[in-house]
Amino acid sequence: MNSRFGFYKVATGLFRTHVADIEKNTEEILSLIEKAKKENVHVLVFPELAVTGYTCQDLFLSPVFLKKAEQAISKIAKAVPSNLLVFIGLPFMAQNKVFNCAAALIDGKISALVPKTYIPNNSEFYEKRWFSSANELDSEEIPFGEELVPIGTNILLSFGGLKVGCEICEDLWVIKPPSDEAALAGANLIVNLSASDETATKKDYRRDLIRMQSSKLYAAYLYCSSGQGESSQDLVFSGHQLLFEGGKEIFDVYDQTGLHCGLIDIDRLQNDRIRNKSSFECPIERNYRILDIGDDSETDILPDHVDPLPFFVQEEGRIARSREILSLQAKGLATRLKNIHVDKVVIGVSGGLDSTLALLVCQESFRQCRLDPKGIHAFSMPSKATSTTTFGNAKTLIEKIGCTYHEIPIADMLKQHLSDIDHPSDLYDTTYENAQARIRTLILMDQSNALGALVVGTSDLSEACLGFSTYNGDHMSMYAVNISIPKTLVRILIEDYGKDHPDLKDILTAIVETPISPELIPGKDGDIVQKTEEIIGSYDLHDFFIFHFLRNGFSKDKIAALAFKAFPSISKDVILKTLDTFYHRFFTQQFKRSCLPDGVKVGSIAISPRGDWRMPSDLTATNSFNPPLQRKKK
């Protein structure tokens, strides 16, 4: 079973246990398998000892009982198709010992048995009375019915893009879980069949344990614990079911029977493993057997919902996260000022989003350093292209913050400069536009010398990825505080700062509601005529592309497929056109990123040439990463 886009549907199956009633448990299991088949599930996990129930106690020592459990598994296996891998817990007798096993079923047969390694025998647990550890096995194959079946804890089941490792309950709770080595051997999905009793606060601990294990292993972790119906003689069981993907929660279900499904993205996990290869340089102490199972069918499954704003901080905890991000930006600048013994900064403020955020960062940084805000020298440098709206917004914001305001019009300087280079002053081409940006940067750099101040840059991550800046103009500074903040997040940080600072809320709201524009071409009556998103496309789309290309390493066709889901109101033609623009600009504008100034990294994505992203500066837009995408004819 291969997945074109790397997504696989996995599920837990929980039913009300019928203790020691193998026939009824078998019926429950078969019913959930039928549901899984209809839901196109790829991997289905039942609890530990699901076929018998976990709380059977000395009944596990009965050969008759054990034989019935074995027969039940053989019966269940016949109902499992070639595109579904099912894990079911059972007690299994081998070599005159009883093992607590997980049976892996697919294509009508038992593909493998994985015994539990760590047998708890303390407090409420008394498993050593009945079960032996996997370490006591001395064979890699065992008779199961009329077949020889692979058995052991060094087994990975290869199923399309999945490599599945298995551990049972207590195996996860020990210092060195079997899943550690399984991941080193290539497992990208770990399943855990469990029967974890519930005590106060244990649920939270269990959840954190599984989240951290999935994060540490850069793997998906699917956990299913028994619940309703288990004996309450001394314990109560939770029916906790969890799915995490590289530390990201997919579902957390508590005490609910039924089939619980989630999609995992193997491509994302693989990208993380490649980027964090040092995590996988530990030696593996034993040889793993990789068993190829399943059929060769292909699916192009995609999530029902794709987040259109992957950089967006969700409503729950959003304000706190925004404070944290801006504080990190400010801390980076504060550290730089302290280290170079400078107590003044110079910044150009246009009244747009980026310079607004950079000015707020300067204000917070000066608070951290306990410096006078008058040491923030904010320059408004209007030209004929500057709108009355942005000019007024910039001046109002600077005055409200209480920093030092400077106004230096550049219209005359621009006219003189264009005359000096024999360029018509009414030819509004790239030269005309870029000349303004470079003049402004020249002013800031010269004022930096005059004041003994640091020039703070305003360009953001989105602009840097797209190369939407003037080389040696707004592209350059002495410290770039916004360089790891995408445009969609810039807006959010400003909005949230306004919520935290009522005295600034009105002016920040006005700035957020102003169209994004470079303002390099004159308009009529002081209006904005250039709108960035009409030139290069929506920043919502570009930031979506940036996230999935840089953070997840997805292919162009996968990014397009996800974008169609994330932006149903935008036509596919517009999405594909904008995606082509992104790839063209990203691969042809590296020369600007190769000489970016220092700037603080605050998230998982950054494009510093000294750290996170290194790429040749002379690539063409046509390359292996940028194949032409097929557009359907109308």
C-alpha cells in the first residue's frame, strides 16, 4: 500500500471488553475491522490482550484458554485484507512459556508476533506470575496453527511508506524502550497495545510520555489501552487512545469505544529525520528483520482539513504566544546592543506592517535594557509615492511610542540622483523604485554614523524568501529583527500587541487594515496605487508554500494538493500561478539571502545563510524541485 502524498490513515479500535469471553471479544474485533475497511484505514491497533481481556489472571495458565485465543486470532486474520495491517493482543504459549504478544495480521494471515519485553511485577501489577519476557525466547520463528510465524521484538513491518514497530504497555515506561532501537532501525510508526489502569493524574503523565517519545523518535506513535469491561476487582481502566506525529497531537480520546482514526504524514517525519540526522547516529545493538507485507496498491489520500495559516497562533493561548515571539525578537536586539555597547538605534518607519513590528520590537528591547526610548531614532522618509495614510500612521505611531521622530523627505534627493544617472524622473520603472529604497538605506546608515546607533532592519521572512526587497536597499541593515517572521504572523503580532496596549490599539488597527504596498510609484491624491499582493500573489498562499517547502520538505505537487484543500475559495488556477511565482522567486533570489544581515530566529523556520538555509546563489528557476504542474483544461 503506497500513498502518493505520504499520508496514511491509522486507527485504534476499542470495544467493551468481555473478560475471558473470547468468542464475544472476537465478534467485537471483527465488527471494528469491518468498519476500518469501510473507512480505508491502513493500520488498526487493538489493546493489550484484547482477544481475552487483560484481567483474566490465572486463566492465562490454562492451555485450553490459550488454544482458544490462538484459534480466535486465526479466525480474525482471515477477515483482514491485503491493504490493512491489524495488531491484536493475545496470550500465546511457546517453548512451555506464556508470552504477552501482539499479533500482526494482514492479507488473511499472521505476519508476525511481537512479545512484551518488560513484565511489570510491582504495586498493582503481577504479570510475572503468568508471562515470560521476550528476552527468554530462543527462536525467531514459532509454529502458529499450521504456519511458522516470525516472532521477536526486532521485527519491523514494511507496509508501503510505513515501517511499523511494536511495543506493549510497560515497554514504553522503562528507561530504554524497544521503540528507541526500532526507530534507529527505520520504524516511522510505533504502535503500542496497552492495558494501563487509571489513577489520579496518570492520564496527563501518559499523554506527555507518548508525546515526548514520538517527538524524540521523529515518529508517529499510536497507542490503544483497554477500558470498559475489564475487571474492577482492584483496578479501573481508562480506555485511553492517543496518536501523536513527531510530537504533534492528532487525537487524544479517553474512555470512548469505537473506531478512532487519524492521518499521519510520513513525508514530514522523514524530512525531520534527514534534518536531525545526529539523532539517528546511535549504534543499534541487534539486527532487525524487515518484513515486506501488504499489496502494491496506491492511494492519494489527503486530510479533510488543511490549516491555511500554518504560522498562525490558534486562539487558545494566542496572546501569550505572541508575547513570547515578540519578546524573543526584542531579546535578540537587546543582546546585540549590550554586546556592542550601543544605546541608540536607527529605524525607518513607513507606516506599513514590517516597520511597525520592528519599531515595537525596538520599544520592547529598550525596556529590557532599561534604556530611554528617546534613543530610538525613527525616520519617516516620504517621497512622491508615499500615501497620506501611511505617512500619517507612521508619524502617529512614533509619537505615541515616545521615541525620537525625524522627517527627511527624499523627493529632491531622488530627483537629483535620477538626473545624475540620466534617468527620466517620470519613468516609473525598477530603477526608479529601487533608487528610493537605496536612498532611504543610505540616509539610515549615515545617520547611524552620526548618532553612534545601530540600524535596525524591517524585512520579514516572506519578503526574504520571495526576494521582494531592493538589494542593498531595504534588504540591508545592521540587525534584522523580523527576518524569521512571515508576513501573516507580522500582522497577528501587531494585532495582539494592540490588545495588550490599549493606548496603541487604534493606530495599530489602522496600520493592520492598510493594504500592503512598497509605495514606490506615485499615486493620485496621495492614494496607494501599488498593492503587493496584486503583484506577487496572496501572502496567505506564499506563507503556506514557505512553511511546507522549508519546514516539511514537501514536493511541489503535494504542496499544491494541500493548498487546494486549505483554500477552497481560491481557484486552482490562481493557486498554481502563485505557486509557480513562489518557486521562481525562491530559486532565483538566493543571492539576496546569501548576504543577509544577522537576525534573530524565533521559530522552526529561518533562512539565515549562516545556519538554517544554504543554497547556491546562481540556480535557475527550472530545476528538480520545480517541475511544471499539470493544469486541467476547462
